[in-house]
Amino acid sequence: MEYIIIFILLGFIYLFFIKPKKQLKSKRQKQTEIFENYQSILNKNLKGLDGEELKSKKMMLLKSFADELNRNLFFDEDETRRLIQKLINGK
């Protein structure tokens, strides 16, 4: 019985004091990560397309990105517009 209590106490000590904390990302880092992810999705999905097919597929993807970003805590309305504009321009 005493051993069980000791193991439980050691478990709590590990969880609260010894266990390494997760490294939190800044808002800017998370925004950059999201932008790079969207850019790679765009590049992958638009590869080999041209003309009207390229335009319509790009427009569809950008609309879905904008919808996702509007629900994202890391982006306000202006930041969403800027990111979508960067994706449109391919920067």
C-alpha cells in the first residue's frame, strides 16, 4: 500500500515539475507556418494546370482558405486579406 502511494506521488511530481513544457509558438510564427502550408497546397494542386482550369481551381482553393482563416484565432480580417493577397500574387 505504501509503495502505491509513493509511485502516485512520484507520478504527480513528474507531471507537474519534471516533464518538459511544450514550446509555444508566437502568433507571427504560427501565421508564417499557416501561410507556407497554404502555399504548398496551392502549388501541389495547381501543378500542370493552365488557362481557365487553373483560374477556377485557384479561385476555389483561395475561397476555402479565406473561409478557414476567418475562423482562425491567429488572423483578424485585415491579416486574412493580406495573406490571401500574397497567395494570389504568389509571393
